[in-house]
Amino acid sequence: MDSQIRDGRGVAIRRNGSGDPWAEEHRRKLGNQWHLRDGDETHRLTLEIECSENRTFAEMCFDSYKNRGKLIRNCGTLCRVDRKATVEAAERDLQNGSPALAHLLSDCRRDRASQDGIGGRAFLVCGRGYPYVYLEVDVDTGEIVGRTDFEKDSSWIELYENLGLTRQRACLEHWLITGEQMRNPTIGQ
């Protein structure tokens, strides 16, 4: 039995009514097919340096939607997101070698290695509200390799397609189910 409170589309609702505004929009706009896990506590406990304005998330994948609600499943991590108040704050963390960001990039490399080279991407999502700026960070070099400005009236689904996350998610889900790399994945699966 699922004890999580959900809206009419089956999307989990935060019990305490608080949380990151970007994560709330992710929940509302992408629905329950895109699983996002809040990772603040993990970083705070392991590093004891997490700033209160920073929030980390993991974009998760599961073997099959029909297995929803089962405890024993094959799971993977498509990407990790570190929320930053501003682009300048993100750039400062990159330049100063932030230990929390180094840990996140290490987690991404570990994700990729354990998932047959699929996933393991890192994004810094900047802004306290719209517009959000997505900075993709190369997990091997720490360099910014992409920037996407995202306005309020933009489509989250198109954003994830343009970032290549929809295609990579299809590949990761296929691998979780079959254990094999996907050939010519179809966007939006």
C-alpha cells in the first residue's frame, strides 16, 4: 500500500508544503514518470558542509513502471542536479573546487560506471525562480559543457528532450530491464 499523498495525476505531494520551487515545478510539469529524489540529507551527513541554499537531487530510473510500489527493483540514476541561487554562485563553486560539488561529480562518475556507461550526468540549475539556467558540467573535467536558459512558459518535456535526458532515460530503462545497451532508442519512450 502506498502511504504517499498524491494529486489527481498520481504525483507525490510534499507533506510539509515546503521545498525547492524548481523541484515543485519538476513534480507538477513532468508528472510521476520522472522520479526525483532529494539528496540534501546525504550530502549534509557525509560532508557536513552543505549550505542551506544549495539543494541536490537525483533523477532516477526504474526497471518498469508496472513494478511501481515494489521494494525490490532495478534502479538507476540518470543525472544529478545541484541547485544554485545564481549562475555566479555555480561558477564560484566550480572555480573554488567546492567539496560538495566534487562529491556530486564523483557520484555521477560512479553512477555511469555502474550503469554500463549510461547516465551519470551533472547539472547545476541556477535561479531562485524562473528563468532557470541549466549548466551541464562534464563529470570528468568539471568544465561547463552546456547552458540552457529555461523560461516559465517553456515546456519541461521539450527541455528534457533537448538536453538528451529523454533519450538517455529510455536507454537506461532498457538496460535496467534487459541488461543490454539499447540500439537506436526512440525519443520519448
